[in-house]
Amino acid sequence: MTQLNELIVAEPRHDWTAPEVQALFDLPFNDLMFVAQSVHRRHFDANAVQISTLLSIKTGACPEDCAYCPQSVRYNTELETEKLLALDAVLAAAQCAKAAGATRFCMGAAWRNPKDKDLDKVIDMIVGVRSLGMETCVTLGMLTDSQAKRLATAGLDYYNHNLDTSETYYEEIITTRTYKDRLDTLARVREAGINVCCGGIIGMGESVSDRVGMLVTLANLPQHPESVPINELVQVPGTPLHGAEKPDSFDFVRVIAVARILFPLAHVRLSAGRTQMNDEMQSLCFLAGANSIFYGDKLLTTDNPSENQDYVLFRRLGLNAETLPEAVTTAHECISKATHQAMA
């Protein structure tokens, strides 16, 4: 019990070793949950969940070969490609997301790295969404120093750029950019003064030691990410990872719990893959310290539980979300309608 209590009271660290993190994974499940929940309560309201909505502002035709991604031009996933959305369409979608209870609006574009002319348009979106009183987040691929500074000047709150997995397993998943490329972009984002959103994907055939390696890399950055999304692989026909063995539910919850312990001040987001989880599994993730989700029944191009499903689960668990309305409209339907009208 003394050792467990030491983990609970510890302040954020940046010197974790792989054996130390492996030891967390090896704890009996009840002990790990106890530590994670205690750390969570030390820094957060245990019953509050931050709500984000994610919109694909440019879909498909990405030149990268990420083995999990249906937006890669290299795979036949029958995904319909779309050009960069118009500003009016994005702002209409953001208004719908806000009405459905989201406080952060995330915009994703399937680029290896944005061109400056495209960044001009994204910056207009950032400014417009912030004018609605929402936090902004974008994921656009790799950035140059000047691009990161421009995004910071525009007022961008968060930049998402996931590590996906460990450095040792990385080349099994992606060959068109290096692990260092990802770390360099994170450094540029941080140097520009933008909050970092960075996590990974579970269920790509990685080992527990790969999960340890990814979390150790993130935990030992000079400054921890403010948001740490933990995704379960959503398998899409046509991608190389379609048919991969699904991770054990308790193993996934363990990743959430260890992330909570390593990143005590961060929002740990239960991200993609929630459609594959029953209510009991999601509840364990919240108990393990997850305190952020994506709201809305689409995550870029893959399915997500509807707001109404989340609303019912939150009520059953006694969870609270910022500006969660009494009656929730389906944001995806609202977004689709608003986008269609704006593009007509």
C-alpha cells in the first residue's frame, strides 16, 4: 500500500523508465484502477468530462501510408474524397457542435503537410470558430516553424499530432514519415506556444512493450501534452490492418489508467473506437481516469456513438459535461445539413 500511495501523491514526472511503466501495467487490475482514480481525483473533478467534436475539413487522397487510415490514397477503401470545405460550412458545423454540448472544435485535414495557401484558409476557420466562443484544435500533418507560428498568431488552442505507437514498432505501421518527423512537429508546435494533443492507437498488433514505449516517449517530453487521446483501432476494409486481432478490453483500460498516472494534469481522451465498446467498458475507462471524449457520430470518416447515446450513458453514470444540454440534437445531422446548405 505504501508503494501505491507514493504513486498517488507524486507530481508530474519527466524521467519515467520503461521498467517503471511496465510495472504499472503489471499491477493487479484493482490496484492499477485505485492508483489511477486517486491520481485523477487529485487533479480533476472525477465526474466531469470535456467534450470535443471532430470534423474532417479535407477528406481523402493523403499520400501517407499509415496502415490504419482509410484516407490514404494507397488503399482502396471506397472513401469519397472531398476538397477543403468552405469557411461557411465549417462555421455552420461548429455552431451545431456547440449547440450539442461541445466546448472544443477540432478540424482535421488529410495532408502530409499543409501548403501555405491552404493554411490561409484554415486560419480563417480557426478565427471564425474562436469567435463562437469555442476552443480550437487542428490536425494538418507536419508543420514548418513558420507555419506553427502562424497558427499560434491566429489563436489556435491545440494542435493534434499523434505518435501512434512506439518508435520500435513505428515502421511496421508507417514508412512515409519517420518518428523523428513527428517529434519535430511536436517541438515546433510547443515552441510556438500552442497546446499539444498527442496520443496513440491500441490494437495495431503492437506488444505491451510498444504501448509502454509510446507512453514513456510522451511522458518524458520536456512538457506533457495537455490532451492525450487513446484510440482503439477502427478497422476499415481495404487498409492493411483490417482483420487485426482486437485488443482485450481490460488491456485497453490498463492503457487509459497508466496514461492517467503518467499525465496527471492532462485530459486523457477516450477517443476513436468507442462504437466497439459496450457501456461497461467505457465506464471502466472513465473510472480509470479518461475525462474527455469526441461528441458526434463521426470521427473524420469513421463511426462514433451518437450524442444521444453518450447523453444517456452520462446520465446513467452521473457524469457532467460542460454545457451539456437537456435535449441533445444529433450534431452529425445538423452538420451534414449545414454543410450541404453552405456548399449549395
